[in-house]
Amino acid sequence: MLSYLKIASRSACALALGCLAWGATGAPAAAQVSSDQIINALAPAPATRGLTTPETKPMNESDRAFVKSLRHRTRSLTLEESERVADLSKDWKKIDLEIYFDYNSARITRQAEPQLNQLGDALRSPRLKSAAVVIAGHTDAKGSQNYNEELSDRRADAVKRYLVERLSVPAENLATAGYGKRHLKNPDDPYGAENRRVQILNTPESDSASQ
């Protein structure tokens, strides 16, 4: 009986540890978002004669220049730059995806590959192939801010490398940022799984084939 209780205790501890940051091997599989769903969430609506489409909030010249500079980034955004993106992107086209990594690691698991393949298909599609997007990593509230920022930064960069090296998405179209727990999706449940996500944001300066 004592041996059984020890095993049960260890199992519970492993499950709790596996909840840190985004996802981990062995986590319940989330519903996969298709490439069409990603395209519809990120791409500007096709122009239709006689109809107007919602516009993003006008930007001043400084903000416009900053957004244009997000293309051709070879390093992750700084803390100041990522917060500027967070402030500017409130009305940008975006989508949250659940990507699984090994615990305490930026290693992408096999479980995550189908979702990343759908993302790659979307970003290579005619409507998004010229889009400049930001890959933003977010964690839940477990752990220190510094730890979570560094981990989410490395994971966002791992997603970029996968898209570039495995799926031939142009590197110059992808910028990365690690937010850690700075912007919880559900602050009422800071440890909730919905906070552990990768967010894809389409900048308003993207040249879209649909426009």
C-alpha cells in the first residue's frame, strides 16, 4: 500500500510539472486548427465592389516605420519592441495555436508537427505568402517572469526555424517575440492551459495577394 501511494504521488507531481509553459509530451491533444482556418483568421478580407472592410487603426509615421522594420528580423524582439507590438496589435489579424514542446525545453515534439505543418501551408498560401508576421510565445503564470520570457523566446524561435528549415517559409517574413507571462489570455485563471500558446500576428504593413 505504501509503495502504491509513493507511485501515485510521483505521478501527480509529474503531471503538475508538465503543465509549465506551453505544452509538453503526454498532454491531451488540442483540436488542430486547419490551414484554411489560419488563412481566414490572418488574411485581409478580399476587396468586394460596393462594400467596405474594417480597417486597422491608423498609425503615425514612427509606428508605421517600426512595423515595417519587423520584416527581415534576424533576432527576437527586445522587451521594449515586443511591448510596442503588443500595444499596436490590438486590432491586427491574429490567431492563437497550441504547440507542444518537451518539458522545460524548446524542442518541438512530434505531437506539434501536424499543427505547424498546417501553419506552414497557410503562410505559403497565395493570400499570406507575402505577409510579415510575428510569432509570439506566451506562458501561464507558473515560474518567474525571467525564466518564462527566456523559455517562450526560445520556443518562438524554434517555431520560426521549423517553418523556415522544414517548410520553406521565407525567414524574412517572420519575427519572433517571447512574452512569458506578461500578457495572460485569461488573467482570471493565470495557470489555465489557454494562457500557454503561440500567437501568430499579421502586421498591417503586409503585402497581401488578396488586396
